[in-house]
Amino acid sequence: MAKILVTDDAAFMRMQLKNIFTSLGHEVVGEAENGQIAVEKYKELKPDLVSMDITMPEMNGVEAVKQIKSIDPNATVVMCSAMGQQQMVLEAIQAGAKDFIVKPFDQERIQQALAKIF
């Protein structure tokens, strides 16, 4: 069972992810609505995994991945993106993200991503 920090600026997306992670047997230990809050919560909660939206106010997901990786080089981050954000997904992977999940979320795809990581 992994402890997961869910990051998305849309509350309903966080809820959706939370439900999927929980139904897969994981524990959602925190939520963040932007990259800045995700970085703060990462320091505080030390989750096993961070799901990170790419496009958010304050600080985007790519920048947040860079900051989290600078705090903890072993951090595990999975990006969540809408279709058509390939360039930013690529930047996020280069910044250290392990995988990406495309919206709308599919429980099977999320399960596959988690299986690769854990």
C-alpha cells in the first residue's frame, strides 16, 4: 500500500483520483491544488507517490517536479495530463517524473502505472 499525495487544481479531479487510488488499496495522505502547495506537502507528508497535474496556477507540475526532486532525488511522481500536452509531459519526464496518466482517468491505466512503479 502506497501513501499518495494527489495534486490537481480541480477538486473533482482530486476526488476522482482519490477514489481510484483508494479502490486500488492505496492511502491518499494529502491533496494539493497547485505545485507550490504540493512541494510544501511533500516535505511534510513524505508520500511514496505524488500524482501531479501539469497545468495549474501558482506553480505548474513541471516546476513542482523539479523542486520535489531537488528536495528528494528518489521522489516518485506520476504526471496527469490532458491530451495534447505531450511537450510538457516530456519536460516533466526529463525533470524526473516516472510515468504519466492521461485524463479522463482510467482505473486500469492507473493500476498499470502503479504496477510499474511499485
